[in-house]
Amino acid sequence: MSRKRRKSGNKAGSRKGPAGEPSQAAPSQAPAPAGFKIALFRKRRIWIAIAVAIAAVFAFGVAFHLLNGGGPASKAQHSAVATFVGSENCAGCHQAEAKLWNASQHKAAMQHATDKTVLGNFNDLSFDYFGVRSRFFRKDGKFLVETDGPDGKLAVFEVKYTFGVDPLQQYLVEFPDGRIQALSLAWDSRPSANGGQRWFHLSPQEEIRHDDILHWTKLNQNWNFMCAECHSTGVAKNYDASTDRFATTSAEISVGCEACHGQGSRHAAWARDRQSWWPFGKREDSSKGLLVRFDERRNVAWPIDARTGNARRSLAPATLSKEVETCGLCHARRAAFHADWVPGQWLSQTHAVEALARTTYHADGQLRDVEEPYNYTPFKQGKMFAAGVTCSDCHEPHSAKLRTSGEGVCLQCHASDKYADAGHRHHASADAAPTCMSCHMPARSYMVVDIRHDHAFRVPRPDLSVRLGTPNACNDCHRDKPAQWAAEAVERWFGPTRKGLQNYGAAFHAARTDAADAAALLGVIAADKNAPAVARAGALSELASRVSPANIATARTALADPDPMVRIGALDMLENLPANQIWPLAAPLLADPVRGVRIRAAALLASVPAASQPPADRARFDQAAKEFIAAQRANAERPEARTTLANFLAQRGQSDDAETEYKAALKLSPQYATAAINLADLYRQRGRDTDGEAVLRAALGASPRDAAAHHALGLTLSRLKRPDDALAELQQAAGLQPDQARYAYVHAVALNSGGRRDEAMAVLKEALKRHPNNRDILSALVSFSRTAGDAGAALGYAEQLAVLTPEDRNLAALIGELRRQTGKAN
């Protein structure tokens, strides 16, 4: 979804739903006291005149102060919980900033649909998409679209809000249950000369039918959860789980001042207080009543080193970058679990932040083309962030535009005589010379027409493209050349040593290909204090399936890291250890200062019964567990949250409550097979596999191509002693998701158990081509080959496995035996 919004014309301080009118106007702001002109006619009267002036100022100040809530009431204003006052109130004093904001995309991020705000052509235009003809038209002053509704039938819907302005504009439809949904048909607002001024579908190559989770009427296109937090200010979701309805409100429909600065009532009170005591400033509050002071750039200079041509920050950056964490609220891939976000704090206080996930990032940390990008994690991978650059060093925060045009923003810190000449760029003969962004901020298109630049500011690495299959900026332009050609050119220009901060691609590639050295490479990244924290967090999470005594020591150190994402990654790494090993390591983090760390620790320790918990830790666990449960309740409209809560309750032995939550998740979304799989497993533990079968078959009715559900059903049918039916399901799972090695392995084991060893071997050998370093597959090939009497084949597979598990003494003994059998013993 486009993450942009608009500002309402309602008065500041109002509380409203997106379609509502203000319920109450805020008090008007009092004028500043008038200046006092002191006329001194005679020298001998100077002290009398000054005394009179002081008395007048004091009298006026007292009156003004009392009329505007001075005295004890003013103290109450400063100590009270901060509330929203609206951007219009802020503009009274901050006129220059308000002018910039008024012209920004933040101001227009979400708007009521009017003649002035709607950019799309609603003059009875039609658009065809996989057999569905949608029509855009107007009637009675309303903007209407006829398109496929939740049942797949054509119906007419009113567009209530616009979403974004450039390079596309989406449209929102409000439903009677309070849900607001984003249409997947959008308006390309670019000029016609650039291919714009047209309707298009956000998934043009894939048919999204009415029963698909991505259909515009379904969960994953829901504004209340997916969009509202970042497109409006002061959003309260107000979801009622008992009725499955929303009553979402916002303090301001657009991204206003308080979306970044937080609730402004105490700052407004401070400003009134200062005015009332002018010119004395009776109350000096260093915070100025603000929730955060964005002062990271204050007294900071970036002098350029003449030798290197690069600037260096005059002051060392703080561990916590207040600006980056604040901007991350909307510019990070994250999921909120607590409503009380405060600007300037770690984002992990209120949000689960994605690190270097496989589905979102290439092994070297570059963004994949399939997911909408957010700049927070890419930026935190980069050298600029490590050097102390903040968002507003490059972007004017109120307009969100670059501080200077073109490459000027880069040349603030990088000397033009070194970096803006042909000697650095090596493209003097090119028709269009590459820019800084061309090489260091490669662009990708999302939502069909939205071009975004990678904010990791990475050095182009075609050599990694050769080794790891990752993209590179050079071949973005030279598409007719192989990566090796580009790598050789870069080496000729800059020498054989590749520099750059993102040196973890090999480790993540090894993990994703199950390479023998994956654990060692990941351990190096996880322990490297100079590596980006998001990379270290990702490396720790990847180590969860490769835990060893050596990297447990790494996890122990990471649990005390200053960055909460690293601490969470270390907790992830411990997930597969026995509970008695985990507790002494993780228990101290139940009282971590960051909420996201505390609730991850609680989830990790959930399987330990209360009676087995050390008495000194029980209160801390109980408190963190309450926070964990509250975090899931905060997203009770999402099947993922209900399932996560159910998993926690099941681990705590609350099976009936867990069953209720799993069923609630499936009611919210029958397509969410994870809930069905986990419910079936709960039934397995309770001896109810027949009920588990029914749940899984219902899930497959909603999602017939879900490989995980077929796999789980196969295992259930096997326990129910129906091997033929089980085998069919396991085979289907392996066929639907051949990249999942586990499915192929289990399918082969089932074939072998059914006396079909040759077929089992064929499945394993084919799977080994896709997963050459998978230990389960190699172990099965060793076992099946030995049983078949093929010692030579068993030896070959065992030697492959030994490379991956050199510490396995039993395997070493087996290899010795197989060598004797085949006459290959030394």
C-alpha cells in the first residue's frame, strides 16, 4: 500500500474518525503580549520610568498568566499526560516549518475525496483486469467505483478518501463495520509523457480474486491495521474483538506535526507560560514541554578531510539515533504491538522490527524487488548511519525534500574534486554520466510505478554478484554484460581489494544454502562490533538452527548489546536450546528497558512451568508475560496475533484458552493455515488427531495450495494409520514447495516405510540437487543405501555429510566401517 496521507480541514485538537467532524474545538491560542515602549524624556527620570515600566509589565504578565491557566493550573498542564493539539496550533508559532509542511506529501498523505484532492479520472472510465471490468464515475457529487466486491460480484462503492499523491494515488472505501479498505486499482499520477494519467492494478501480472487474502476487500488491504498508523496522526484503532468491528479515530487525518514530535499539549502550555511571563521567562524548562528534542545536529560540523575527500562528524554519534528511530515508525518494516509510541525512543519499544529477512533482502542486504521497501533497515546497514548521519542531514524534515538539489546533498560531505570527476566515476565517455545515486543508491520499482532508492549507500559489488548471485548497480545499467565483466572493470579501476561496510553477504548466502561453514561465518558477523547492528541481529537469528558451545558464548555477549535488535536476535538464537539452558541466559532480559526485548524473552521462556522457575525470577516473568499477552491483544483483528497468543498459552499449559484463540484466528481468516496447523498439533498432543484432520481439511478448502497444510495433514493421517492417504498429502506438499527440503525428506521417508525404497531414493537424489548441504537428506541417503547393500554409495554420501558435521564421532566411525567394506580403508 502507498504510505501517504492527507490533512483534514478540521480544527486543531479535534478527535474524529476519518469521516467524522470534530467533536470539540480546541481553545484558541491567546495572542502574544504587546511590546512596551518606554519613553524617557529626561535623564533624571530614568529610574522612575524603568520602575513604572517594570510594574506595568509585571501587572500585565500576571493578568495574562492567570487568564491563560497560570499559577497552579499551569503546573498541572505541565505534569498532565500529553495530548494532541493539531498542526494548526503548531503553525501559530512555527510558520516557516508549517509553510514547508503544507507543500509536502506528508500533508497530503490522506485526504477526504473532493474535487481538489482526487487526481484520478472518474469521468465514466473503465478498466479491465483478468475478466473484471471496473468503472470509475461520479454521481451526486460522490466519487464511485463499480468493481468486484468481497463476494466476487460487481457492486458500486463510494471512494471516501484519497491516499497519496505522487507517483500514484490510491483510494479508500469505508464499510459498515468500520473497516476501511484500499482499492488495488490506483491512479498513475505521473505526467502522460512519463506513462502516467491512467488507471492500473497494483498486481498487473497476477490474478487476485475475491477469495485471495490480497484482494482489496480482505485483511491484507485493510487500512485500519496496515496503513492508518503511518498515514494519520494520533490513530486509535479501537477494534472490538467481541463484535469484530472497528471504530478507528485519529487526531489528524494527515501526517501532521505531532506524528513526528508527539503530543504537543505540554509544549503549547510551555509556550503560553513563557509568553505570560515575558520578558523574564519565569519557568525555564529545558525540554520545552516536548516529548523529544531533535538536537542531534546541534553543534555538529562535518569538516572534509583534504586527504580523503570525506567529511567526519565533529562529535561521536549517540548509540540511539532519535531521528532515525522516529522516522522508522513509518519507514521501517515493522508491526506495532503497543499503542503508546513515543518519538525518540527505540522503535523496538512498541514495534517488532524486521532485520535482514530472507523474503525481503538479498544475502548482501540489498532489497528484493517483491516487497515494498522501507528505508530504516537499509539505512542502518550503511556507512552513513555508522558515521552518525541522520535523516535530516540529507532531508529537510518538514518538506521531506532533499536539502539541496541533485548531487549537492552528497557533496555536502564528499569533496567534489575527488568524487564528482571522471577519475572517480570512470564514465567520461558515457552519454549520460552516472550520478552518486546511480552507483550507490540503486533504484527498484514498487507498486508498479514507484521508484525507490536503496538507502544503504553501498559500494557496487559485481564480484558478489558472481559469487552470490546478488544484484549490483553496474549491471543495472549494463544489462547486456555479465557480472564478471563488471567485476573485472571495477578491479581495474580500484584495485583487487573491495571495500564497503556490508561484508556479510557470504555469511547469509552460506546460511541460505546450508553450507558447511555457515555457522562459522555467521558467528564472525554476530560477534563483530563494527558490523551493522541489523546484520548482527540477522546473523544471530540464523544461528538458531546451528547452535554450538562456541556461538552460545557469542549469544551471551549479544544479550548485553546496546542495540535492542541485537538482543532480540540473541534471544532468537537460543530458541532451540533446552529450557534449563535458556533460563539463566534469557531471564535477566525479562526486565530489559525495552519492551520488545522483554516480551521476546517471555515468549522464549514460556515453556518453563511456574513451579520450575527460580523464585527470584517469577515476578519478572509474570510481568513480561502480561506484556506479551497485551501485545497480541493489541492486534486482535489479525490471525497472526491470535495464533501467536495461542502458541504462548499452549506452552503455558492453558490448552482450552489456546484452542479458543486458534479458532478465533481461523474465523478471522480461514486462509491462515498456520493457525490450523498449530491447532491440529494441539489436538495431537491431546489425542484428538481426528479433530486435527477436520481442521486441516477445512484449511485446505480455503487454501488448497498451502504446502504446509498438506504436509501437516500427511503427518496426521500417518498417525491415524492411513498410510496411502498420508503419502498422497506428503507428496503434494513436496511438489507444491520443492524449495522446502523438509517436505522432500519426509516424503522420501514415507515412501521407504511403505516398501518403495527405489522411489524414496529417487526423491532424495532429486532433493539433494536443490539442497546439496542438507543433513537430513544426506543422512537418509546414507541409511537407505546401506539397507540396499550399496556400501559405496553410502560411503560417498557419508563423506559429504562429514564435511558438514566434522565433530560427529559416530559418523566418523561409520565412514571407517564403510571404507573397510568397500576396500578403501587406509
